[in-house]
Amino acid sequence: MKEIYRELADAIFPNIEKDYRYYIDYYKDKREKNKVVTRFAPSPTGFMHTGGLYTAIVNQSYAKQNDGTFYLRIEDTDQARKLENGVSEIIDTLNDFDISFDEGPINENEDKGGYAPYRQSQRKEIYMAFAKEFIMQGKAYPCFCTKEELDEIRQKQIESGSSIIGYAGVWAKYRELPVEEALKRVKAGEDYVIRLKSPVTESKKIMVEDVVRGKIEMEDNYIDIVIIKGDGLPTYHFAHVVDDYLMGTTIVIRADEWLPSLPLHLQMFKMLDLNPPKYAHICPILKMDGQSKRKLSKRKDPEGRAGYYIEMGYPVVAVKEYLINLINSRFEIWREQNPLLSYKDFDIKLEDMSKSGALFDMKKLENVSKRIIKNMPDDEVFDLVKAWSKDHDKELYQKIMQDETRFLNSITIWHKNRMDVACFSEIKSQFNYLYDDDFVESLEKCDMMDMPYFSDILEDYLDGLDLGVEQSVWFDRVRQIAGKYNYAIRPKDFKNNPSQYNGSIVEVSTFIRLALTGRKDSPDIFEISKFIGIDEVKNRINRQIELAEK
Ligand code: GLU
């Protein structure tokens, strides 16, 4: 190593005394050997994207499946975009979705695990030690370009039809600046960033390997990218290489927006003479927008934000199951063969993941959720609704707390053999006839009121109504009333001879249902009646008669 390089490195990083090898040794063997290690590495810049949640689920599941370690790393080197309480926001969202990690930040200030600190803003000296090594080896250099100079370079590249666009090769103004000169300018206090001196200076293809996509031919990196910014913090690319090496990540599972950077990352591992991890780039979640597909957006699409599902009250298992289903084509078949197993028992094979893009379909998620809710025991639904309402619907929560048994009974009514509910925020409006004290006021005129004897039938029904009997006895009465007004007691008879009847027992039941629920379709009306009580039943039926006669 030339002494002048050391002098330059010392001038740039006067306070960095620890060699990069110190950190390599320090972080060595802090876990069991030969374990799979995955990580989730979000930036604390606001609400978590549904795609981020998806990446976290895949990383966690993959580690779990392989009896490995899953850790959380906070990538907060972009000081301008960093949000206050951003770390808690991430931890809370992961927590909401039952995603636990073995190591990483546990609140705004504390970390657990042997590789701490797990937030990049606290690892400045580590990146600097690595950058210092690069400078000493002549593999990185200070660049004093102003923004205007960079614009000028770009302009010239475009005008001259250069095949290279960017700060690279012969265009890289400070790449070949004599070290003595660079040293002088650093010492004079000029502003600069540190750039990688890419060993490649022109367009060249290489083969890279990705676990999801297999072998791919890509353009090698020839750009002298910034590795340390003016504020002394690293860029994503450099921090990724340093951290994923030191923290022992064995496979980097990340969004495929990073795939174009893979040659650069592999190049830096090679320049440091370190073994790279494996890479798996997972496809984005897409959404139909008119005729075309676009990326699901956390700003434009409510469902693009992970927190949306929690606020709406989708069971976490449903959201996770749908997301796994979304890009693993084998999942659907597996689910059919194993209807009762947890989605956690499904082995995620990275090789089988979608390579292009996964189309998000809210209807499908709703169906998954409805099926999952339907298969839960009543008391599990009760516990989930109670927990959800506590944070998201105070009024409902109060209602539950006033009489928990009554609320559980109401769940039994709408939950029995039905797939009506996809998320808990729907409950109050879908079953307003069970929960709304002023429900009667919402009853309206409807087309069925024009059918023969509508009011007479309801009046007869009210006359001597007894809910204390067996359901079969109650229904015999409904049949009798139907017969009296020439509505076929057996729907089949009406079907065969429609002109002979006014309708069938189905319509008669629907008259009652409409009065009690305002709907033509609902759970069992006998059970609903018992739940709301005889007085309220009378109240609603009288109101319906009144409306019919208006
Ligand atoms: N901080 C990066 C992001 O949020 C992480 C990418 C990675 O997983 O390496 O996109």
C-alpha cells in the first residue's frame, strides 16, 4: 500500500482508528454455525407497504422453516426521509401481524442480539472503517464534483451519444485525480463524497445468480457510485454489503427493485474479498388499474398499506395466508389438500415464487378471510372482535363489554354455517338489525309489499306469536298462515303451478325477514327473533305493516 493513500485515508477519516478487520473479527461466530440467516431491512420512512409486509413474512417463514435466525435491521441512513417514531411504527406493524424476530431493535432505543447496533445510523464508524480500507487500497476516492458539474457531465454524455451514462470511466472527473492533489483538497476543507473506483469502466455482461430467477445475464457495474455521502453516512449499496456481511445474512430476500443493483453489490463483495450471501429477489405486488397493471401503491391504494388490514379488522392469519398464496403457485393446491393445517405448515420454496409480478385481488383476500372466519370457533371470533374493537371501534367495544354473553350469542347467529364476514369493521353495518338499538327507524318501503296479503300475513303472524316454543312449532304456524292466504306450503308446488298460488312459503318467510332485518337474505329469523326479543319483533313488524299501508 502506498503511504500517500494511507495519508489520504487518515485525512478523510481522522477519527477512525479501528481497522475493518476488527469488525469482521468482532462480529464473527456470534451465532450457531451453518444456520440460515434472513433479515428484514426496512427504512423508517412511514407506513409499511403491503409489499414490505410480504417481504417480512417470506423472510421470517424461510428462516423458521430452516430452523434459522430472522433479524430486523433499520436502514435509516436517509436522514431527510427518516420519521420520528419510525422504528416503533415498524415494530408495532410487525407485532400486529405476529411477526417476531430473533434479533434487532425492540423499541426506539434498545436492541437485542449479538450484532447490535441494528440501526444503520448507529453504525457510522463501521462503514467508515470499511470505506477507509477502500481508500487505502486505492479502491475508492474523494469526489469534489458540485451538482452543476455532475449535470454538465451528464449533458455532455447525452450530446456526444456516449454509450456510458453516469459517473463512470473516463467521465469520472476525479477518478484519476493525483492522490497528492486529492489530499490537498481534503485538507483544505473542500466538500466531497467518497466514490467507489469501479474496476469496470465500460459496458460488459456478467452472469449472476438469483434463487428466484436462476442464472441471469446482466450488465456489470461500471459506475463509480457514491459509497459515503457528504454527511458521512453510507449509501444503501455500501451499507448493505457491510451489514449483510458482518451480520452473517446467508440469504438476502428483498424486493426486486434491487435486482439491477446486484452486479454492483457482488462487485463490492469481491473488492473486499468477502463471500457474498445468496440473493432472492421477490416480485412486486401489482394491481389492475383500468386495463393495465401497476405496482400496488401505499399512497394511492388503501390496501397498499399494511396497517389498513388491521384497522379494518381482517384476521391477521387471513392476510398472511393470502399474501403467501399470492406468489406461490403451489399454495392453492396445498390448501385444498390440507384444509385444516395452518399456513405456517406450508413450505415456502423460493424457486417457486412468481418471477414477474403478483396480481393483488381484494375479492380473493376477502374470500380467504371469510373462509378462515367461518372455520373459527365462535369464541375465537368473539375474542378477535373484542380485541379489534377495543382499538378501532369504541362504540362496539362498549356494547361487547356491557354484556359479553349476549354478544357471543349474536356471533353464533351470524357465524353459524355462513360466510358473510370478511373483516370485523363490517359487522356493525352488516348486522345492524342485531346491534342497532334504533334499527326500526331504518326500515323502508320495498317492492315485496305489493304482493297479495302482505300486511294481513304479518298481522296474522303477530297475533298470538310465541317465541318460547320449539322452532318446528313456530314454523308450523308460519306454514299455516301461508296456506290461509294461498301461498304454497311447499316451494315445489308453487314452481309446478305458479298460476294457482299467490306465492310460496319462501315469500312468506321473506316478509317476516324483511320486517326483522330489512333484508331478503339473513341468518335464521327464528334465532334473530329470540335474540332481539318479542317486543322488538312486534315493534319492527308493526312498523313494516305501517309502511306497507302508507
Ligand atoms: N432499506 C431497503 C428498503 O426498504 C431494504 C432493501 C433490502 O432489503 O436490502 O427498500
